[in-house]
Amino acid sequence: MNDFQQNIISSKNQNTFDYYEYDKGEGIKVLYVGNSISKHAPKPEVGWTNDCGMAASSIEKDYVHLVQAKVKELHPDAAFSILQVANYEREFYNREPENYYMGAKEFKPDVIIMFFGANVNKEYDVTENPPKTFGKAYEDLRNFLVDGRENVFVMHSQGFYIRPVLDAEKQKVSEKYNDAFVNLEDMRVLPETHGKFNHPGDYGMQVIADRFWDAIKDYVENFKK
């Protein structure tokens, strides 16, 4: 029996860079902060040849591009970027955002979608009194990207894999700042949402995109520069 909760993809060397900008328009700016589900470069040695969110069958079908297509229907001049933070997940205890992610901060996003956590070592989930919590690192990254600006819409999400400790810490940050929080509890246990490498396939990506869009839709519809 396949263990759909096992993340079998290495958190190392997922992409050449951490930060990528696309559609450099002058309208609303959306930043997607994630891991391999948001962007993984081709890795033929493991059977992955796409350059998009794993494991969509094409770039148009990953959650980032599905959500962004909705954004662009309302704002054709929208811009977006991806901050791939697999390294931050793996080494959150000794990484400071300002040393790695200045490009994402300087992008000055209007919407920030935070969807990561899977590459945090599972030993963390049972560690009592860690010297630095994932929640603290997660909050630090959120605040670094917001950079004190008003009217930035931040959305958080449960992970695609079941990690109650991480989900609780993310939700606590969300509640502290009155941000949006997306629940994935029902969909992430369904075999049909999982594709190659236990990552979301096309159907899983669509479900994720639909829920993220529902969370940000009102803000995007009413956005004005």
C-alpha cells in the first residue's frame, strides 16, 4: 500500500535559484512561497522532466499557474513571482530571510501565498523545546516579505502532507496577524489528489488552486493600485 504521506523527493537541489519573477506587469503582484509543489526543475534521474510545480503534468496545471490565470482574468497586467524555500524548510533554525531572499522582498508583493513545511525534518514534530521553532522562522519570513507595508494580503495553508505540529504553528501565525488560512484536511488524504512522487497530480493541484483562489478572490477583485 502506498503511503501518501511520505514525501519521497529530496529537499536538496530542487532548483538552480530560490527566486523567480514572471509576467513583470505593473498591476497587482502575487508572491508564491513554497517548495517542490510550487516549482521543481527537471530531474530526469528520478523521472521528473517538467519545470513547474510537482507533480502537475504541465506548467499550466500546477496550482501557481492555475491561481495566476484567475488573477490575470481580473488584472491582465498582473505580475507574479515564486520564492522556493525548500532550503529554508530544511535549515530554518539557522537561516535568516534577509541573507537569502532580498529579491522577493524587493518585489513588494500585494498578495503573499505561503504554502510550505513538508521538508522540515520530521524529528522536529516530536522535539520538546527546540532552540528555535518552525513557527518563529515562519513568522520571521512572513514579516520580512510584508516589510511593514499596509494592505498586503497574506494567505497561509495547511500542508499537503499531514504535519499537525507545523499546521498548528502556521495557523497561530495566521491568527496573530488576522491573515487568511486555508484548510486542506479533507483533500490531502484522498488517493485521487496524489500524483507522481506522492505530490499533487493535476486533480490535486486543481483542488489546491480552487481553495487558494477562494481565499484571495475578494482581495484581488477589489484591488486597486
